[in-house]
Amino acid sequence: APAAPPPPLGCDDPEIEAAAEFAVIYINGHSHHGYRFALNRIEQVRVLFQGPNNEILFLELDLLETTCHILNPTPLVNCSVRTFAEHAVEGDCDVKLQKVNGQFSVLASKCHSHADSAEDIREVCPNCPLLANLNDTDVLAAVSSALNDYNSKNPDVYLMLLEIGRAVKQYHPVQMVSVEFAVAATNCTSQQAKDNLAACQLLPEDQSNFGFCTAKMVTEPSQDLIAECQLYGHQPGVTYPHPGQDTS
Amino acid sequence: SVAKRAAAEVAQHDKVPHPVGFVPPPPLCPGKIRHFKI
């Protein structure tokens, strides 16, 4: 009698979880902008047996944005998930993998991310700050002021903006813009940048040094600015596609 | 409609009642939530 088909695999089955973890590493490794994502839930799984030790797996994954920018070398397990009150961002991914002799490989993946709805946040936390558009004029002003402030206080290496990661605006108890943005070291000091900014270039790939800044700019009732930046140091093989190069 | 009713009755009789204390297996998907649900 033909062998009974194997029992259907569930979304919490260790083999499926291993496939999902492999898929999340692949997704983060192939993303060039924004933040890294962590697995929140395996929504659906379909398995097609291709033969002995050969399966095709279709996974529907529910991910959540972490606080680690894509250039941050911190291991994903140490990256905390953005909390609901910080206006969480969810990623939905469909991933097709193959498992041959126990080895996974990703054949295709498609993801899209979206912030939690403002209504959801307001319902649970009326005064929580909400995500702002990255091209909001207050956001751009906060980023520019923060980077200028940091560069003026750390004159040895002039840092250049790579991308704004996220921005939230709040109006209670003070009016404040909180921003996060990725930066890179250049071949200039702050003084050289002041004299001739056009001569300042990002360091070449074999010396690249990326970093990340967070800043809070209070605009009412007083004016105040706090900016902090952290450079990660050179990470061999880690590149950042400059606008225009990146096709993704 | 007679056939349908009959079929429905037969199906009902054929349906084997679960034994007392039967606990249906948990759904295979979606899986557990690791952080929180948006």
C-alpha cells in the first residue's frame, strides 16, 4: 500500500519556523533602505513535495519593524521591535523557498510594509506621537538642524545625510519633532565642508563608515534640540546604494 | 428537494459523533504571535 502522506505541516511546526527565519534573514539582507524587520507571525504555509528531500514552501509572513536601521550591524535578535505606542510598522511578505536535503534557498519574495493606522493608535493611546511624512517641512528642518549641530560639535569628521528613517510629531505636552536618520562619514572635516562642501565625498567602499542619528527638536513652548549620532565603523561588504543607483 | 432532504438525513446519520471529551486539534495556521498584532 502506498505510504500514507505525511501529516500537513502547521505554521508553528519547527521546520516551518526554520524556513521563516531563513526567509527573514534573506529579506533583511536584500533590503537597502529603512529598518530591519523581525518575524511576528507565520500566517500561512503551503508545501509542495517535489520528491525525496525536495520541497517547495510558500510562506505568508507577518513581520514587524525593529529599531535597527538596515545598516546597523547589531544582530537581529538584539534589535527591539518598534512598540505599538511608537507607531509600529508591519511588513507582509510572501516568500517561495525550496528545501533540498535540508538546505533552504529563497526562490522569490515580495513584501510591502505599512504603518499601523492612526485610528488604532489614537484609540489606545490618544497622546502618542504619530508618524509624519518624511518630506514634512518640520521634519526636514529638524534633520538639517540636528546634523549641523552634530557636525559643529564633532569637527573631525563631517557626516553626510544618507536617508531619513522615520519621524514622529507630537503636540502634547510640548510641540516636538523626533527624527531618525542614517549618515555616512566623508573625507572632510567640518571646517573643510564649510569652506568647500562640493569637495566632500563619502569615503570609498573599502573605508566606508556608516552611522545613525536620533534627534528631538522642541519648537513650542521653547526651542530646544538634542542630537546624537553613532558611527558603526567600517563594515566590509556593506554598501549603500546612492539615490539614482538603487533600482529597488 | 426530497432527494436533498434524504441526502441530508443520511449524511447526518452517517456522521460519526465525536467521542466524549474530544478536543479538536488546534488550527495549523496562522501560527503564534511573537510580539503583538497590528
